[in-house]
Amino acid sequence: MGFLDKLLLGGGKLKPDLHAALESEGLVLVEEGLSGSVRYTHFKAPGRRFHGKVTPMRMGIGISEERCVVYGRAQLIDSKFTAPNFDWVDVGLHDDDKVSFRIDYDRGDVKNVSGQVEVRAKSPNAARIVEELRTRLGRA
């Protein structure tokens, strides 16, 4: 990854303290430096309205026995598998080499937030990541 890519898209690395926390929770896997994107569909939140917006970025994915984290330039997902908001998330494969996290805010009860946000990350281990997540979410 070149300097300009890192500057514009982020490094896609999990912070050392987050990595250590995942290890203490029973680290399952970590993938870093993944190319990906965040896509918005009919998304509305206070001060934000996006439809069709796609933001490219580098990201890292971490899975422990307790939670899943996805970080780009900022936190995208950091939630325990037992959290009720994981019911709004569909995890799947996109084009056989991308992990897709589709968050549907219309399923939840978040005041003044609606629409969908999809986080996609390209990985050679995309199928394994999806399998690990579905197993832990009880959606196998």
C-alpha cells in the first residue's frame, strides 16, 4: 500500500489495545489491510442523508469468542454477539471474495435513523469469516 493510499483510505489496522482485548476474549481471527467500502442506501440520520454514496477505505476485521469488530478510519462495527442490535445485521458473501455486513436500521428502534449501511471487505478468507460469524450468531 502506497503512502497516498494509506493517507486517503486509512491503514486498515486494528489498534494494539483492541487487538489485546480480542486476544483476552478468545481471538478467533484477525484480518487487516483489507480493501473495502461503506455503502449507504436511503440512509437518514440527524444532519446526514445519503443514498447511493460509496466510501472506499481500508479496514481490519477481528473476531473473538465474544464480539466482532470492523475498523476503518473509525469504528464501523464493534458489537458483542449477544447484543440485540446484531439482529439488524445480515452477514454474507458478495462476489465470493467479499464479506458483507448489511445493517438495516429500519429493523431497529433507533430514533431518527433509518435506511441501510453495507460494509464490504475483500479478503481471500471471506468464506471463513462469514462462516465464523454465522456460527457465533447462530445463523449457520
